Amino acid sequence: MTGAFGSRLSEVFTASGRLCVGIDPHSGLLDAWGLPDSAEGVRDFGMRVVEAVAGRAGIVKPQVAFFERHGAAGYAALEEVLSAARAAGLLVIADVKRGDLGTSVDAYGEAWLTPGSSLEADAMTVVAYQGLGSLTGVLNRAQANGKGVFVLAATSNPEAFATQTATREDGLSVAAGVVADVAAWNAASGRAALGSAGVVVGATIGLADVGLRESDLTGMPVLAPGFGHQGARIEQLSELFGSAAQNVVVSASRSILSAGPSGLEAAIDDAVAQVTAACPE
Amino acid sequence: MTGAFGSRLSEVFTASGRLCVGIDPHSGLLDAWGLPDSAEGVRDFGMRVVEAVAGRAGIVKPQVAFFERHGAAGYAALEEVLSAARAAGLLVIADVKRGDLGTSVDAYGEAWLTPGSSLEADAMTVVAYQGLGSLTGVLNRAQANGKGVFVLAATSNPEAFATQTATREDGLSVAAGVVADVAAWNAASGRAALGSAGVVVGATIGLADVGLRESDLTGMPVLAPGFGHQGARIEQLSELFGSAAQNVVVSASRSILSAGPSGLEAAIDDAVAQVTAACPE
């Protein structure tokens, strides 16, 4: 553990860039890779991605649903992949989108953000349908352990629009409210340039369409999925996020993974080059 | 599999009543029960609850966070508990509050709602921060497999209020929007008196405070946590839910579990009697 998550993330950005490679072993990709749709298959898939990313980029994001699909055996596979990724020096964001109340949500924080836990990651994604206040236990644990939390704010799917643009009593959209609550939490709890609490903002949305401004995202990590397969182009990074682009974790999954096990290294190198060109230090 | 989830739930209500006993092996309860805070401890805790509920009530709700806390070993324990509960004829609601998009959310549906999956339950809780439309794959899978889905609508914690009362463009609160979307999905997809898609509404909230009316809940299962420890009294069931009370799964956890392993049967019998008195058939 070396200091606050925001500082660690900044160091990774400097050393290895902003690209985050998804680890998404869904049945279609397993098939395309010639791997069985089993716990062993998702393990081998994950280990292959970790091996390819190590030394080329700095961040991976396992989508936990594809491991959970195989029950306890899938979780054992995930434990191996998480451990290998962290041993390889990669920063690991567990894409779990957990959320709950009280002791339940604390238990999720314990599972994913506790040093020594078999599921230990460097950060996790969470959902604040029950309010950011419901996640206080997870946020405090993250802060104490040098871990990070990414709270879903605005997502790229059209069905999300009605909920995420709904207007709270304070006049903010639900999405902007999450961002404001995260900013307030960072301001109250840390002194780092980049906070330990961040948000998830889909790369294919227009910030203004969900009531967000670039400046709202200042000082917080932004995990932006949707590059590549879902339609956002990496070269649009500054256009999409403006001054906040330098805080963005550029997440790409299918566009890289569909290159198959033999094309993986080249696809990662290509994406890294695109990110570097789009957002020079 | 015997028909649609709503019909199966109605049968359970008639045969065994509306009480749902939570399986919440958090560290405090494990300690009070004299069990280790380990995968073995959560397994033994879950098995003891299943044994006590069988023949006394009809529904259990394992809180998955407390099993996930112990990683793959905790999931192996959960598989045993789920399997024992279903073998005992109990209806099992996996309290997982999962939510995501596309193939990811489909993977969660596969894990929890597929016959033969090692994590098979009869229903799962989900979160629609990304819109009910993002959960279509899970809802369709539930319908096809005779399984149920409970979507978080209005929860009992005060920090949830700003989000869940925010006003959508169609004039509904976020909570009422979830309920309306669930009602529309049930209407479009089933003919059963009680739909396969339900909602979670905390027992300690006032429906009107979050923009809901009793009549909005007609025809859908309502999972209501918060009885007992969190402050709602079972005898208030009709007062709280009015005409919708007959669709309510009355969920109690800590108030029963805190009776300890030796007091469990009596606490369950007592809660069943209260539910029966509060909501006679």
C-alpha cells in the first residue's frame, strides 16, 4: 500500500498511461478464443489478458459477472486472476457494481478492498441507488486502505436516461448529484490532487445531456467505458471530457479482446498509442 | 420448475405464509452464535437457519454480501446453503442487488436464475440505476425459467431519499418510475394474477413520501425488508401497504437471527403468528 488511491492512480497514469483493459470472458469471446465456457476457461482467459497487459499498459478491469456465472469455481478463477494482475504490478478495478446498506455494503467493501482478502482489488465499482450516504462504510474503508471507489454516475445505455436525468429536490440531475456527492466526499476526506472516490461516466454520452459540466469532474478519477466497440473513439477524449480528460481512465474491452489471444499484444499497443496521442501529458 | 414465479409465490403464501427469513451471517451475529468468522462459519449459520425455517415458514433470503466476504470459499458455502434451502422446499430469494448492462447483466441472470447453476435461486434482487430496460435480459430469463426478480424501488435509509424522489421527465419519482416500469413489464409478458417481476419497498418508508400509491403495487410481488430490527412492526402491514399487503413478502432478519441458534425456532414461530394475524387470508 503506497498512499491514497488518487495518488497511486496518478503515478500509474504517468508511468503506464490511462488505458484500462477489460477482462470480459463472456461466452462469445471464450468461444472465439477457443476456450471452454467453464471456470477453467475464464481463468485462462483472464491470465492471458493479464500477461498481455503487463508491461504494455497499467490498468485492468475484470467484469466480475462473467466469473460469478461459474459460481464458487468461477470465483476461485477470479482470485487467481486478481492475484496475478496485482503481482504483475497492474492496478486492478473490480467491476462489480455492488451497492446495499449498512453491514451488507460494508461486507462488499471488505471483500474487494481489504488487504489480504482473497478478492482484493485496488478499486471497485459501486452503485448509489440508495444514495452515496449508503456507501460511506465502503468509502471510508477505501480511504483507510489506499483503495478506490468508482460510483456509477452516467452510463451509456439509452434506457438509463430517464433515471439519471431525473431532477432531485436540490435541482441537480441524479447523475450530477452523484458527482457532486462524490466531490464533496473527496473534499471532506482527502488532500490529494486526485481523490480516492471517482465516478463512472460512459464515453458515449454527452455530459450536458445528463446535466453535467466538465468542471464538475475536476479532481476525481473518471472511469469511462465505451471506447471502441460501443462507439466512442479514443481520439475524441479531449472533445468528450475537456479539461477533465486528464483524470479519465480510458476503458476498452471488446475492441481489444476481439483481437483474440494472438492479436492481443498488438491491439493493446495500438490502443495505448491512441490514448497517448489523444491526451499527451 | 412449476409455472410462473408469481404463481409459485402465491402458492407459497397460501401454504406457508408471507414471512421471509433473512440469512445474514455478518461478523457480529457469527460471534453471538459462537461460530467462526470464516467460510465454514457462514455455511453453518446458513444451514442452521434453513433447518429452522423448513416446516415453519416458506421463504429465505440469503444476503450474498456476507458470503462474498469470504471469497470463493464463501461462495462454496453459499452454494451448499442455497441447495439445502431449495431441497427443503423453501423459496429462495438471493439478495444480491446486481445490475449492469448487456452481456454482463445477462451473466448475473445466468448465475442466479438458471436451473442447474451452482448458485441457482428462485428469485434475485436487482438494481435499475441504469434503467429497467438494462435488465430486460434478466427479466426475460426469469420469465422463461419460472424465476422471479425484485427490483429496488424505495428503500428505508434516509440517504436514499434524494435519488429515489427525484422527478423523471414523465413526472414520476424515480421510485414510482421503477414500479411503473415493472408493472408495464408484467402486463406485457404474463397473464398470472401475480407477476414474475416485483419490487423492493422498505417497510419503514411512507409510500406517499416517495411518490407511490398502494394501487401502483397491485399485481406485483413486493419484498419488504425492515420489519423488526429496523423499526416497522409486522402488525402494521395493512396500514403500511393497504390493499397491496397481500402481495408483500414480509422480510425479517436481525429480529429473528438475534434469538441465537437455540431461540431460532421460537422466534420464527412468533413472527409467523404475527404475519398471520396482520394479514389473514
